[in-house]
Amino acid sequence: MESRRLHTNITSLNGILNVPGDKSVSHRSIMFGAISHGETTVENFLPGADCLSTISCFRKLGVRIEEDGSSVRVFGKGLEGLQKPTEMLDVGNSGTTIRLMLGILAGREFEVELAGDHSIAKRPMTRVVKPLRQLGAVIDGKNNGEFTPLTIKGGDLKGITYELPVASAQVKSAILLAGLQAEGETVVIEPEKTRDHTERMISEFGGQVTRDGNRITVNGKQTLTATHIDVPGDISSAAFFMVAAAITENSEVKLMNVGLNPTRTGIIDVMKNMGADIDVEILKHEGEPSGNITVRSSNLQGTEISGDLIPRLIDEIPVIALLATQAQGVTVIKDAQELKVKETNRIDTVAKELASLGADITPTEDGLIIKGGPALKGCTVSSHGDHRIGMMLAIAALVTHGEMELHDPSAIEVSYPGFFEHLSTLINS
């Protein structure tokens, strides 16, 4: 198996970074560009494996897309311009691609098969298949549509009101994308507010969407118009370096032009609650807000993370767990059952890998209990094919004594090409 020796026992981190473009916004910029009319330009696009899967799928649907590094041009022909593909749509490792793509295809009158890698094959699809069937799409697949491969035939959709059983931005987004094509109005009711990139992008492409508390409404038969999207840096990627600076002595790291969408900034709130030395400078308020984040070495205290905070930091929990190992006292993470159906069961995987380094960490049914204090000691660890586990372990190495080797480091390419190069620049500064 491929492996990589990690930097361990680092005495300081210093420097300025521009992290890659936001993965959620990058996905959606391609999707909305493809289903709108005209040429959409995207800057600071994330050319990671997941987002490239989205581009590949739309090309198979007949959409012309030109790439030049992090600049992308999408030549949209509207929803009605999508064409029946001649082959299966391969979503790779991307849950966002398959779930949102199902929402788009729900209104198209041709049949399409979708599948992905071994990780996608284990991820639950009923949560999105059920509401799309209620709208009128015909979907079949393994175990009655619970798992991929899935086949969808869209068509004559009728708007519905749907109360989400779990807080999921992907499921909400799929329903809204289908609702744009349905007769009448479609309403999604969330148990807690989730990331709202889809709603913001509907507006940016000239569509109409309204929110009243946790109730989101979209009218059907809308036509979208191409625009320009400047993707902010991904706060989920920045989070690894925010934590790195906080837990490594004599450190100061500044992260430039990071997305500060309020539905995504739970990591900042948690770090402040734990006593982190962190400053935020807001640069942009409209569209997707963004700004600069500076983090310095910090004396940290344990905290409790639960409730409506969880959807605002669900992807950051692996690195928050690492942060908690370096804090005084106990940190309790609750209400995070959604971690079980990510690229891995992140509750169990985070607990297993950090425990192997000597952390006092206990998995629970819906989260983790972490007692700060024990020094971390090097050993061989694994990403388990999960990009966020891989990056968390690379950051853990900074405060670990002894050698560390990471199996399957290439998983990190999914969301952060160049991660190790960026980490090295901070160590070598």
C-alpha cells in the first residue's frame, strides 16, 4: 500500500496560505452553470477529484466545459439542453455529485444510470431517493434504491412539501433542484439549518427561493441565467491549518480569502469557545461571504459540541477531535450520527486512529468523548480512503513524538490537491 512519512514533533508553524476553492461551491458552480442559459465563468474552482467527477458527468450529459487550472467556463443550454448520456455517469467518490445530480435528473425525461466507487456503494441513498420519488421521478437500484448503482428516469414532476428526517444539505439541495423543474411550489423543512450554498446559488443565477425559519420554498418551471462565480477558499480545508496553528507552539498562520458562510463557520465558534487565539477579518459580505483568518498558538479548554452547531461543522469534526486531544479537560461531541455515513464511519475511524497515537478518546452512538492531556506517540496510521481522516492525521503528526507513517495519503487529493506542499511551506518558513 502507498504510504508517506509525516512531519512530526514540529516546534513552530508560520506563514500565509491561500487554501483551495470551496468544494461545495465548486460543485454547485458547475451544476448551476450547466443547467442555466449562457456562459458561466468560475474562478478559484477546486480541481480535486470530487469536483472533477461533477465536470465529467455533465460532459456526458452534453454540456461543453472548458478547464484551465482553477478557471472553468461552462456553456449552459438550460435544463432542457441536457442530453441522454451514452454511458453510465461515474461519480467517483463524490456523495455531493450523485445526490445533487439525482435532483437535476429527476426532471429529465430520459433514463440514466449512476454509480461510483466502493465508498459510494456503501452510502445510503434512500434519504434522497424517497422525496424524489414523491416528486414523480422513477428511481431503481440495489435494495430498492438504498444503494448504487441507481437508475433514474425523470419526467413530469409535481411540487411537494417535505420534512427532512435528518439535517442534510445534500438531500435538501436535491429536492430544491428537482423543485425548480416541478409544477407548483416545493417546500423543504429542515430540523436544523444546514449549509445554504444551493439557495444562494439559485439566487445568483437569477432564480427565486425564499426562507422562512427552517422552511425553504422554491417555485417550479424557473429559468436560470449564466453568471460569474468567484469561489472562496474552503473553510473545511482551512480548518486543518487553523487547528495546526492552535496546537503547535510558537505558531501564527494566516489563511486568505476563506469562505465565511454562517452555515459553515461552526469551527470558528468552537475554537473561540475553547480559548483559541483567532482573528477574523471580513472582506466580502454579498453572495458567499469571505475573509482572512489568523490563528496563533493557544491554550485550549474542553467544551461540548452538540445540537444545531453540528450541521455547521460536520466535516470538521475529525480535526476538532484532534484539537480536543490538546486541550485541558473533557470535550464531548453529541448529535453527530451523520458522521457514520460519510466516506467512512468517521466516529469509529477517528476514535481508532487517534487512540492508536495514545489519545484518550471514546466513541459513542452519536459522537465522541475526548479527554485532553496524554502526549501523542508516533505509529503507522491510515486514511482509510477518507480525505479528512488523512489530513487530520497529518496535522496530528505535528504534535506527535516519534515517527509516523500514513497509509493511503492519496485520498487527500479528493478535496485538497497540494495539501502536503502547503503544510511544508508553513514548517519551513
